[in-house]
Amino acid sequence: QVQLVESGGGLVQAGGSLRLSCAASGSIFSFIVMGWYRHAPGKQRELVASITPGGGTNYADSVKGRFTISRDNAKNTAYLQMNSLKSEDTAVYYCNARWGVHFENWGQGTQVTVSS
């Protein structure tokens, strides 16, 4: 099993930066795809960014050029660096892990609030 714990959320001013961390337990971290999702009130949950075991990345158009996803396989940790934050980025951010065809797990979520 893979357990995920997010940290690093908080309150920031528009234009500021924040880094989220997702620490994973388990022995298969280097073989799984990691992703960050967000869910704002009244909105659908959306994929923000993902990263493959080999380091390939994918970003939502709304965050491309501002956010960077990365991973440190030696530390079993994924990161989301968020720069030039906007009020529209306010949401609960969730870490996600998936592997193989049938398996997926989620973290508990961390609140990000951007003031305008």
C-alpha cells in the first residue's frame, strides 16, 4: 500500500509563491505516477500537474508556466512549486498516486488560499 501526506498549504498574497510536498510511504514510489489535483467550491476537481517515474510532466493550461511538479525518488516525495499565484488558484490541493492498471491512492488534502 501507498499512504500519502500533503503539507505546505497556507495563505499567500496574489503574486506570491508556495511549495506543496507529498510524502509517500511504501516501496514502489519510483514506479508510480504522481499527480496534484485541486478542488474549489462550486467547481469540478481538476488535474493540476502530473509526473511519470521517468520525469515526464503534464500541466493544466491554467497553471502552465507558473507551476512546476517534481519528484525526489530517494526521499519518496513529490513537490508542487507554485509561483505567480492568483486568487483563482484558491482550492484544496490533493496528492494522487497511481500505478499499474487498477491501483490509485489519495492524500488528505491541503488548503491553499490566495488573497487578492
